[in-house]
Amino acid sequence: MYTRIIGTGSYLPKQIVSNDELAKRVDTSDEWIFTRTGIRSRHIASGEETSSYMGHQASLKALAAAELQASDLDMIIVATTTPDKGLPNTACLLQERLGISAIPAFDITVACAGFIYALSVADQFIRTGSAKTILVVGAEVLTAVTDWSDRSTCVLFGDGAGAVIVQGSEKPGILSTHLHADGRQKDNLYIPSPLPGQARADEPSYIRMQGREVFRFAVKALGDVVEEALKANHLPQSAIDWLIPHQANLRIITATAEKLQLSMDKVVVTVDRHANTSAASVPLALDEAVRDGRIQRGQTLLLEAIGGGFVWGSALIVY
Ligand code: ACO
């Protein structure tokens, strides 16, 4: 039994903010941001465009692509670090928006690697026969935890949501997933406590990051995890039709492509227009390339991501 992706969808907030517009708020420039990161603009959510709202919009598109109704779902998994509420979880709020009940619905908080982790969890449920059809969503409002006075972080992030419907099938789908974490890296990328009773006045709940450390670790970990995926499946680098990387920084993406000896026209890149949307970045990129016809049925896709923890992983998939 394989887990196959049978529908994809995504949603981006209406407001688009360019680097030049950001440069009016903080001491930065389009040239600095683009050269260091490959980012030109990002979408920024309004108050109504919460993770559950955007996840819902993306899910409706994925359901339509899969030619299914919400009532066909057995489970909802949402990867998010920016939930609408402390509780209920965002998957429950999404379930309510979809007008269904009773099926399990839960969140996974694994930062930018959240979608890869969520897909892996869905794959386990499907391969063991415990579920047949699962909605997997990555949805984030990272700009709500961004310190807009800190130029070293505020230029990097954006908002959005991506969704996939996965279903059990005898035809190949997910070949393997590979998950890792290293909690010793906790101080390199974090958001201080969001709990009112534990929040410190001198450390508001905004993203804090040691950029150079994140960069160094990401290049190594992602290079290793894509190699691990190929090795586990006894496949050569040439077997990969598309790399769908986490969209944090074009230089990190290029380094992984080089490791795979893959030309950049085989890499789906959205970071220039989306910036880093954390758990939403991989499903957003996947949906874009499926809808514009670049990704075709039967092709082999390698998805990868890394985020604060550090946490990282990959998924090798026959689409
Ligand atoms: N505009 C202009 N100057 C800036 C800006 C900015 N937005 N931000 C920092 N600078 C300045 C710094 O103050 C510093 O100035 P100084 O030399 O006078 O002190 C100079 O630019 C260089 O700063 P560095 O932080 O050393 O710049 P670096 O070349 O390392 O690039 C960057 C920073 C882009 C953040 C890089 O380290 C990076 O991409 N790291 C990965 C981080 C990442 O992707 N995080 C996303 C979350 S994690 C994930 O999703 C993987």
C-alpha cells in the first residue's frame, strides 16, 4: 500500500509587500535582500486571514482537484507554528470550517519542517490501513510573530497555506520519508514563550534567529537528508525529476540542488515571491508547479525542509 497525492491546493494573502516597500520601514534595500536571500516580495495576511482561514481556502482547492467532498476525509493534520488560538488546535477550526465532524483533527508544530513531518505521519496512517483519505495542510501567519523593527529577520518571512489530499493506493506514491531533529540547536532559531503567564517583557514573542548558524546548519542537513532519501531507495541523483525545497533562501536551495547535481530548471522556486512561509512553503510550491503543468503524473519528486529546533526531513514521492 502506497500513499498517493491525489489533489493539491494553496492560498496566498491578498496583500503583497515588495522589498522597496519594506525599505521604507527599516534600514534595508531590495539589493541587500535579493542578493542575500533571493526574495523580492512576500504576501502578508490581514487579521481575517488566519492559519485556519487560509488552510480552509487551500483545502477547498485540494478537495476540488481530488474530486472529493470534505465528508470523504478520514483525518485532518495541520502543520503550523502560528495557530489561530492556543486551543482548540487549528485542525479542529479547519474541520469546523469544512462543515464536518467526528474524524480526528490535530496540529503538528515542527516549524518549517512541519509539512514534511505531517506528510510522514499521514503516510504511516495510510500504509497501516488505519486511514484511507487524509487532508494534510501547512498554514502560517509568520508575519504575526515577526519583529518589524528587526531588519535581520523581518525581510525573510511571509504568509500562506498549502494543502494536499493523500489516499491509499496500490500504485506508487510516497516511497519514503526521513525525519530528524536536534534540540541542541534550540537557541539558533526560536520564538519565546507565547503564554501570557510566562512571557518576559524584555523578550517579546517574535522570531529570534542566528542567521549564519541557521544557514550553515541548513546547507549541511539538507544535503545529507536528500542523500539519505536516495540511498534508502537505491536511486541515483538522475532519478529526481523535481526538487521541491523549503523556500527560506535561494542560496540554501541552490546548495541542495548542487549536491544533487540538479540544474535549477528542475527546482521549484517560489521564495522570490512568497519569502519564507515556514510549514506552508513546500505545499505552496508543490501546488504551483502541479497547476502550471511542470509536475506531471509518474514523475519523481524530492521534498525537503528544515526549521527551528532544528528539525528537518525529506519525502521522496512518485507523483
Ligand atoms: N538589510 C541590510 N543590512 C542588513 C540586513 C538587512 N535586512 N540584515 C542584516 N544586515 C546587516 C547586518 O547588520 C550586518 O551588518 P554589519 O556587518 O555592519 O554588522 C550585515 O548586514 C551582515 O549581516 P549577516 O547577518 O552576517 O548577513 P548574512 O550574509 O549572514 O545574511 C541572512 C543574513 C540572509 C539572514 C543569512 O544568514 C541567512 O539567510 N541565513 C539563513 C536564515 C534563514 O533562512 N532563516 C529562515 C528561518 S529558518 C529556515 O527556514 C531554514
